[in-house]
Amino acid sequence: MSLKTGALIASAGMSSRMGGFKPMLKIGTISIVQRIVLTLQQAGADLIVIVTGHNAELLEQHLSHMGVICLRNDRYANSQMLDSVKIGLAYMQGRCDRILFTPVDVPLFTPDTVRTILSDGNPLIVPVYDDKEGHPLLIPSDLIPAILDYRGEFGLSGALKSCGRERRLLKVNDSGVAFDVDTPEDYREMLNWHNQQLFRPQIRFRLAKEVPFFGPGTALLLKMISQTESVKAACSAMQLSYSKGWHILNLMEQQLGYSVVKRRHGGVNGGRTCLTSEGEELLNNYERFEKEALISIQEIFDKIFLL
């Protein structure tokens, strides 16, 4: 059975040193936060959670069609990054076997680096480039309770050290893991770096019959319904209107010819909605197809463009 991989991006800060709203600054035609999301998706993350704070509504709308979950740190102005990390980890506990973590300040690591981290075999990994520790970290889910309980003054690093688990310092040939974008000078340097890089493939898969009816956003909607047992709660978590959510579900069932969700009524706590067995099978098969296809596409790209 494969491990369920989550990814957590801390993006609640005020970007005070940057002079602009850092997550939405552009790298080429996409924003910093979009680049991180696409990198993690391309590397095979099953669930991506972003903790927002400053300009939360603007950022959540910016990400509304990317198939991610947004959680808010409403106390962002008077809290540390670890507080945002705890919000994300508390949500991901029980949903993922391992979590990739990065602040939004580190947008340049590559999908290949993420795959290297995931395939290394060690549960707790810190990537290292030129003797400098970087991101994304790989954190096993069994450390989440200890991180949530940590009350020290040394942030996530201190929380991980307090767990007593040995870290694997994994050397990678990717300067992006250690490139923090904190100031306008960093941003200009990042743009220069970006302009010198080779292009890379970015693929998003959709299933179609008479019309397209299933893609990354649809898959996330089904996952959220499975987790929350509520279409309304799933739509809210995705910044999706309730009517739009049901439109997606109705179109999917019309094209497939069978039900993917079922409602159960009654009880003190009211009814709930869950996936049918056919809906669960469809979601599992799509995720398996997506992962295997991305690996094959990367191999083809490397063969044609890089060899």
C-alpha cells in the first residue's frame, strides 16, 4: 500500500520586508505560490494545504481553481510561522502518512528534488544544498502530536529536535531548496535565475466522455466530501459555491451513468453525504493514473529534451 503524501505551505505572513504581497508576486507568468503548488502536484502530493492569514481572501481566491485546501491563521499578525504549521498539521493528522512542508518564501525547488526526497526511504528529511539546509522538509505523521504540543521558542526546528528523532540531511543538486525570497533584492535574483532555466512539462489530466467531467478539482471535491461527509463543507473548504459543487457532481454522474455520492438522512446530527463504492473506486483509479502518468511523462521529457 502506497504512502499518502500531504504537502503544507505556510503563507500567513505579512511580507513586510518584501514591500509587496509575496505569495502573488510573479515568476514568469505564474505567481510564487502557484509555482510551489504546481511543483508539489507534479511530484505527486495527494493533498495540498495552504495556511493563509494576511490578505487571506485575496490569496484564497487566487488559488481557488488549483485543487488545494486553504486554512486560515486569523492571528497571523501576532503569531509565528509555527502557529500556522500547527494549524495545517492538525488538519492533516489522520489524513496523510507523511507531510512535505515549506514556507511560501522558498518557491524554486524542483519536482525531481521532491521525488528524490520522497523516494529516499527516511521518514524525517531536510534537503541540503551547498551545506545549507532548505525546504521542503519531509515529516512523518507520527511526529504531529509532539509538534502540536511543542511550546518552545525555536519554531518548527525546535519542535522537530524535541521529538528526539534523527534527521536525515539529504544532499541535493538543487539550489532552489535553499533560496529564500525575503527582500526585493532576493526577488530580482530569483527572476534572473528563472530566466536562465530550461522549460519543464506541466500536465493536468481530465477525463471526458461527451464532455470533460473529471479533473484535479473534481478529485479534490470527492476527497473533501469523503473527509467531511458534507457537500457544503467540502465546497466551503475549496472556496467553491454550493451550487457549483452540485453542478460538478451532477455533470459527473450524468456522464458516468452512475452515482458517485449518496445522502443519508436522519439522526440527531442530521444527514450526511458520502461517496458510493463506485465513487471511491473512480477517485482511487484517477489518482493512481495521474501519478503513474506524471512519472512516464517526466521520463519522456527527459529523454527528448535533456539527453
